Amino acid sequence: MKIKTILTALFATTSFCSFAQQTLTDEYGLLIDSSHIISMFSDDSTESAISSALSSIGNTWSINSTEMLRTCEWWEGEEPLGTIGSKINQSSSIDNAEAIQRTCLQWSEYPKYYYGTAHIYLSNDGQLDKPVVVVQPYNVNLEDSGYSEQQFYSDINQGGLATSLRSAGYDVILYRYKQQDRGVEFNADGVKRLLDVINDKSGISSTSLVGLSMGGVVTRFALRELEKTGSLNKVATFVSFDAPHLGSNFPRSILDNTNRLLSKIDTSLCGLKGVCRDARRKLEAIISKLNTKTFNELIINTPSGSSDRTALLSKLASLGHVQTIPSLALTNGAQSSTQGAPNSILTSHFKLYRAWYNGGSEYFKVYTTPSVDNVSGGYADFYQVFSDLIAGQEHPITPYVTIGQRHSFVSTLSALAGSENYWTEVAAYPSNNEEHMTLTYAKARKIREWLDTYQY
């Protein structure tokens, strides 16, 4: 089974839109009636298609902590690090140098934390003076290659938003996490450090921040910590785009059965064949992704994430909401419309065929949770894609998925952090629930108009 199949199966809120592209643009240069789903998983084809077009644009900053670690590069009596035959002592520090009473001939300093990378796309005037920072959403890749710069730019520019902003004098800064899974607070520290770097530049008039999904929670966390300890120096406004401030609904039943599925890919039935080992490796990689700190913080009902989630909710409650600058909330959820699924529990049936001499066939089930699945919100279809994952395994597992199991992923209430009152404005709700992270023409235009109004 291919990695892309697995990624699509478990995180495919990111299936790309097939809407016919229109050629008409508005006065802002935005593509009228465009609609695109911002990716939650890496797409190599997107990167290769546009990498050459972006190779000469902008520049890149590494965003690291100001706190440094001092490491010895060259101990007396040893070859310097980097030379042939030298040995790297991972514990080389001031403390252990004193403990063994050796002399360090060359010390080096490195940042204690590597937070992320900022890619700067200057406006048409070529001057960095009016930045708009876009903070990335959660992105999934089993090989940990991360969310590429090329895919990020493509995702926000499908309808012409990045081009429109740059033509109007805004400098677009794409902020990508270096260690996405270390939690919301760690990545918020990266956003704060990025703002310090921006403010150290001469000629900056003001900065705005746009947080996509997880990026909205990270940005809110960073801005509120800055507000509570001082002021938002030169920060003009904050836009939160379908961010799970109260958490996301990744169905618990799917999480439980991912582990059960792994137990089915066992050596007693398929032996040590390469395809079997490969299937187990990929499933184990998925399970590891479902047990990270960030995932456990943001998902409502994970098997092992209650302590991480409780800690984050407590900290967010303590921090409160952005108060001293205008804030805009965008949601993919309708104001009150349900997902249209039945209010009764639906069941997906899975049959694992096994010959009688191997113990006979086994059955297991995945149940919906109408109380959270059917509320208004940006939706996903993980019940269906989970069945697609199972159908693609080496074993003959047959899924029977009940129609109507689409579910809310980021509820409208979560995207509003619980209330419209926490925001200067809530953008017009869509008439129907949209897939999570759908960037429509109406949303792109609202972002452009909002920045024109509030960024100076």
C-alpha cells in the first residue's frame, strides 16, 4: 500500500477541489468563484509542478531561540570535529568538561530551540515594510519531510490571494514549523520569536497574522502571551481561519480500530512477506502520528491525550482572547446547519475473511457519534477514508460503510472559540457546511478587504 494512500485515508480533509477554474478576476486580482482545500498532507506533485516558478522569489529566515547551548568542538588531545577520524561527543558541554578536567580548544554555540522557517515573498515594491504572516495548518507526512514551501505558497495562492496581497504592497511571509508535533505552546514561542525578528528590521510599518487551522490556535496563544506581558508592538490584526480553538473531532472509534487493524496484519496469516512488513510499518507510523503531543492537544477524544488536552485548554482559558487589536474569525461551518447525517448511530461493518483452519472470519465495527459528528462545522469524511485504508491492505478485509457518515471536524463553535463575542468580527457564515480548510473566493476577498481596512 502506498504512503500517499495511507495519508489520504486518514487525513483526507485535503482532497483537492475539482471545480472548473474560472478566468474572471475581480478588482483585487482574485479569481472569482475559485475554491480550494488547503492541504493537511504533503503533495509531492504540487511541489514539483511549481518549484521552479518560486525558486528565485524571496528569501528565508531560520527562526530559532535566542537562548544558546555551548558545545565543545575540539578537545585537547583529539581531532577537531569535522576532520577525518574525529569523534563526536554528544555530551560535550561545560559541565562534563569540568568533570573530566579536560581542556576545550574550541567552543561553539548553537540555538537551544529550532522553531521554524519563515519564507519571505516581498511585495512588488521590493521592500519589506508591510508583512502578512501566514501560519501553517497541521500537516501530515509519514516521512517527516513536512509541509514544503512550494505547497504552502500554492495552497494560499490557488485563487490568487498571495499574488493579490503582494500586488497591493503586502509582503507575504509563510511560517512553517520545524517541530510541529512538540505542541501548541512550543510553536507559539516560534511565532513570538518571528515577530521579534520582523520588528528588528528597519522600515516595518505593521504586521498582520493569518492562522490556518492549527495555526490559528498557535497564533492566538502567541499574541495573548505578548499582550499579557507587554504589548503587540506593530501588530495590526489577527485572522483565524477555521481554527480548532475548542478542539477537533477525529472519531475515537477510528483511533481505536487503527490499533485493531494493526493486529490483523500479523505474521500468523501473511508471514514475513515484504508486503506484510511494509503494511505493518506504515500502520505503525500512522499510529505514532496519532500519539504526538500536538495531536493529543487538539483532538477532542484521543485514547491517550487527555492530559495534554486538559493542559492546553487550561492554558488557553487562562490566556483568554486577543483584545488590543482587531480580530477576524472565518469558519467553514454554517451558523446552524447540521451535516445532514442521521441523528441515530451509524455503523461501518468490516469483515476479515479467514479460512476455517486459520480461525475463521472476524468482524469488527466502527460507530459514529452523532452528538459531535452532526453539528455544524468544517467537515471531514474519515469514516469513508478509513474504510478505503482497510480495503487497501494485504489481507482480504471487506468494508461496508453506511452512506451519510460525513462528520464535523472543526465545529463552528470551536472555530469561534466558543462565542462570536470573542472577535471583532465573524465573517459571513457559509450557507452550507464546507470541507475543513476550504478557501473560497468569498473568504479570500474578506481577508484582502480586512487587511486593507486594518493594516497600516
